[in-house]
Amino acid sequence: MADEDFSKLLQQAEQLTTEIEGNEELPRVERSLGQVLEASQELYSRVIQSGANDIQAHLLFGSKGIDLQQISQKLETLSSKRTFEPLQPIADSDIESFLRNERENAILSLIDEVNKNSLQTTEDQKWEHMLSEWNREKIKLMNAMIGPSQNWLDLKRTPEPPSIADAPKKFGHSMLDNMEAAYARQVHQYNKLVFQGSKSRTALHQKFAQVAEEFNDPKVKEMWEIVKTMANIPALVRDEDPLKARGNETIQQCLIARGKNYLEKRYKQYMSDVVKSNPAAAMRGGEPGTYPLVKGFVGLRLQGHGVQGLTDGVIDDRPLWPMVYYCLRSGDANAALHCLRKAGRDHEEFMAALEEHIRNPEKSLSDKLQTAINFQYRIQVRNSTDPYKRAVYCVIGCCDISDEHAEVARTADDYLWLKLSIIKSRTTNDTELFSYSDLQKLILEEYGETHYHAYEKPLVYFQVLALTGQFEPAIEFLSRIPRYQVHGVHMALALHDVYMLGTPRNVQAPLLSVDTDDPTPLRRLNLARLLLLYVRKFELTDPSDALHYYFFLRNLKDPSGKNLFMCCSTDLALESRDYDILFGRMDAVTGLRSPGLLDQFNNPHIDSKVIALNVAEQLVNKGLFEDAITMYDIAEKLEKVLELFCVLLAQVVNSGGGEGGLRRRLALLAEHVSRRLRSADDPLPAALVDAYTKLCKLMTFFDQFHSENYDGALETLRECDLVPLSTSELDARVSAARNARGELLRSLPAVLRALCTILLAQRQKLRAAAQAQPLAIQTNNKQVEWLREQAEVLNTFAGSIAYRMPGDTYSQLAQMQILMH
């Protein structure tokens, strides 16, 4: 079996050899194995040197009859070194070479200048875009962080502002809840009084406090009570910085007195509630006044172990110094003096000090009494086991400002009252008095939110800040708590209304910031940022409310010096693009504008027309020309209206346009603009008016053209005076084209192409008529001559004007002229 397979294989090999030897097309090549190896190595080395890609390229181009090697050699001989090199100098007598060099130099310099300008423009646009993006990112970063702002920190996260490129956000259903709506109604009423110039209007904090009573929230009511109390100080002037005014000693004493008064009033109410809850044990009796109330309260408070360590006996079965302390704590120093008088003559020096304190509670004691009280405190009181006696001595004589009186001051209210009580006016001999700024720094920076568990007890932290005159960090803290944000915003408005709120010099500052010129630890609250963050959620659904809130920013300026109310109104109009509501609607017949929401805010510093102008300029920058026309019309800038109208109309004048399209909207708007143009008092540029009038006629021309009303279209074009329809008009039309505006010239190619179509249609019509009625051939010849003349005039006109049209326009004109023969 194996022998047969071998024989068969040998037979096939001999047959293959015979076939190869019989092929005359290919010569027989005999190579040894060494020669084959050498040829293979040579081929391999060539592949390595030239690369597989070059071989594939040779195969590809060779299949198409292209010698790639020859082309490569030719390309290597080319050099671009001298393309943009300066030309060689030539002799002055060689005029031809001189002109050629000048021409080439002009071309090269133009190319170089265009290249440089393009690079510079690209670079400028790149940096402008990057700076704009970075400014937006900075604002987002400042609004994105949250926490107690100690320096330049605004940590409030806000939604990303909507883009003007998005679809218009029309005003819709209200986003205000009942609480926000109640505050907004008071804002409306208050601003109306401002519009009317009323001088006897109720303070805003009183109006808001009345609203807060309707919420049935005791904590909110208490916060507004604090604001009312602290705002009840001598009126501050608008032109003075509130923080500098707050550093005035008289204002500080007023704030201290108001803070103490609130704490004393509140504690007296607390004592009354305690006594009323257990009248039998208190044994107050029916006698009115502070002394019986304190007597009953002390009887309930100090029982059993509570009286241990108390000194100097009792009065009416009550320990003396607790009675004196709680009389002072309830704000009745005369009742405290009554207690000491009942105790006998052992405390005459302290009674004299208390009497002087009653006469001048904000001032330190006289040197003589101060020395006596300090001596008694060091010798007897400091180491006394009676904490109430030590507290009373420190309140009246400021004996030891470092004593925290932990046994007596068990609450934040008690601690704050004691600290406020030991703040006295400085005299020349005072060296270690505790100052108001020391107390502010202690509460805000040393203790802070952590010590007071601010997020668990927001009312306590707000209270200690507000009662120490630190309204800015108090309101900033409330703005970070969602359920109190609305109240914090309106507290800021109320304090700003009475010039008690410190605001930064730059409205782009963080929500809470430190000014290096301010005394420690005062902060400044960015009212503009706070208000914008609050209004943002409902400005697109409740524009009237948003504008009334913006009105509080009317006395602030943006970094460029513009009125901040007008800037915010501009942004609102750009986001909503519902201009009829904000600015009113122009009546199509009378040309008068109906009042919009912004008109009620007009005053010597605010003008709705200026706002409309600002909106229009922003819209132009964003390419929204159609909206910009509406706003320029409201701003009564008719020249700008015509300019933008021409720009838009030139783009769509030759299109058919469907219902609701840009061309249809411009056609409707053109009627209104034409009426405004006829009633305009101020003269407008003649070229602009001419371009607008002719573009409007061209719109009619193209309407007739698309409806194949060619005779009407020619008549309209003749009235337009844009292109020559006879030889006699040629020079005048060419001259007019030199002075025409670019918008009108850009419509010329479409007009000429349409005119070609009309003339060719008429030529075909004449040919068909000649075939149908051979007798009318003479009349037809005259019309054909007119059409030929017209075609020649149009070609001459197209070649004479200083405006380069698309190539298809020239070719169509030439083709038309040929087809006329």
C-alpha cells in the first residue's frame, strides 16, 4: 500500500516538472539553496530599511501606474524656506521687478498680519472664556461650602444657575409656602409705603414680628422679640457704617442695656411662672411687686441643702444674698436695696455702692467706693461660701472678672447676664475692665457653635450672639438651618432697614466675611448674597415678590458701579425671557406700552427703560437678536431696533418661511416697527432707514416670487430701487450700492438669482406664445430684446458693484444671458 502511494506521488511530481518546462512565458531559473537564502536575506534587509508601510504604498500606487519613487524625489527638491522670506533687493531702475516685489511683499505682509491677528483674537477669546468660567466657578465654590464662616467663607450650596441658552422659563405656579408668602405680603406693603415717600411707616422688624406671631412657633416668636429689643436703640444714620457706629461707646451702652433688659424681663417672667405653678409653697401672698415675687421664688428654689453655706442671716425667712441677687437678676435694683436695708446696718458701704449703681448703672463706681468694695471682696467675700454674695459684689463692683460663678449661673442666660453686668464705661483708672468686644470674642471665637451645641439648640446660640450685638454671625447661622432660613433672611432685612446690619464693601464677598479695618471679632454679612440665595427658588414663579425683595438692594452697587436692583432685575429678565410681565406690552395700534412689574419701582435712581437697555445689550452678546429687538423697543432705542432688524431680516428675507417661523415673526414685527418709525421724533441715519425700508420691500418681493406672481414681484423690485431694471438706472444703482449697508448687500445675490428665474420664465413664456401665435412675432421680438437688455444690465451691475457675491450667482447670471439668445 505504501509503495503505491509513493509511486503516485512520484508521478505527480514528474507531471508538474513537465508543465513548468513547457511554459514559454517564464524563463526557467535554477538557484541553489544558498542563492535562495541570500536573496531572502537581501529582501528582508530592504523591508527593514524602508518599512512595510513603504512597500505597501509602492504596491498601492504601482497598481495605478504611479511611480512613487520618482514622486518622492521631486518632493524632496521642493523647499518652503524661501516662501515667506523677505525678497532680495533689486536695482531702482528695474521697474518691473520692483512692482512685482512690492506686490509680493504686500501679499506676504497681509498674510502675516492676518495670521497674527487671528492668533491674537483666538488667544484673547480663549482667556476671556477661561476668566469667565473661573469667575463662575469661584462664585459656585463660595456658595458650595457650609459651616461657621470665620473669614472669607460662604459655605452655602446653591443650585447651578440656569443657562440663558436653555428654553425660556416662563413664570408659573407660586413656589412660596404659607410662611414665606406671609412675609412677602409685608414686604409688598412696606415697599408701597416707600414708593409713596411715607415718613411715618412702621419699622419693618415690628411688621415681621407680627407675622411671626401667626406661626404659633414660640422659638420663632422669641427670636423676633430679641430682634425687636436690640433694634430699639437711638436711630442710626444711613451714611455711617453700622459696625463703626456699633463701636461708639454710647451705642454700645444702649446695646448692653437692651440685652440686659431682655434677659431680666425674661427671667422675671420665669420666676412668675414658677411661683404661679406652686403658690402654696411659695407663700407669696397677694402683694404686688418684685420683692414678694423674689421672696416666693427663693422659698421654692432654696430648700434643704440649697441654703447651706449662705451667710449674713435672713430677711423675712429668706437668705439675704439670694434675695439681693434675684432682685438684681429680675432687673429691680431698688428691690435689692430694699433687701439690704431690711438686713440692718452691717452693709452700709455696699448699700452706698448699690445706690450709686442705681443712679448710673452703665458707669463704674467712684474711686472711693470702688476701693472699699474691692477691699471687702478680697478680705471677706472672695473666700466666702455664699456664691450669691460673690456674684452680687462682682455685678455691682466688678471685683473679679475671671470668676465664672458656676454655682449661680447655671444657664446660658444667667452667664450672659452676669457678663453683660460687669461691662462698665472705662475711666482713666480702669486697667482690667471686661469690655464688650471681649465678651463678643469669648462667645463667637472661644466658645463658638460647639460649646453651645448650636445645631441642637439653635435658639440658644442665636440668642447669645444677638444679645451681644453680633447680628451678622447670628443671621448667617440661621441661614444654614433650613427651618429658620426664611426668618434669618427677614431679620437681616429688618436690621438693614434701620442701618444696624454690617455689609461688605464688595457685593461679591462671601456670605460672612472679616474686614481688616473692623475691630475684632465683628463680621460683615453679605445681604445681597443672602437675599439672592433666598429669592432664587421662587424668582421664576413669583416675579413680583422677587422684585420687591430685590428692591432692598437699591442702595448697593455691583463691582462696576451699577445699581444692584437693576442688575438683579436684568438677570431675572434674561432667565425668564417673559418680557411682557416685567416690562409691559407694546400696543400694536397706539404704540404705547402697558405698565409692567418694574414700572412701580421707577425713581430717580431706578429706570425700567435702563433695565430694558441692559437686558437688550446682554441679549445681543448672547446672539438672541429677536428678543433684543423687543427690549430695545421698550428702551425706546429705535436705531438699535432697526440695526438688529436688518441683521435678522437679511438672513431670512429670501426664504419662504412657514407659520411661526422667524421670517413670519419678523413680518409681523415689521408692521409695528414701521409705525414706530413714522412717529419717531429724533432723526435716524438715512442709510439705516433706507436699508430697513428696502429689506421690507424685498420681503414682499420674495413672497410674490415664491407664489410665482412674477409681474407683481418685478413691480415691487422696481419700487425698491435696489437693482437696475433698465440701462438708464445702471449708474444710479451702482452708486447707491457703494453706500448701501452690508445687510442690504448680503441680500443682493438672492435677489439677482430670483430675478434670473423671473426673466427666464418670461423668456419661456414668450417662446411658447410665439409658437402658438406666429402673427404676434413682432411684439414678442420687442419683449425679447428688452429681456436681453435686462440680462446684460444685470450682468454689468453684478460686475460693477464693490461686493463679491457667491460664484453660483455670477454663473447663473451668465447662463441667463446666454439663454436669452
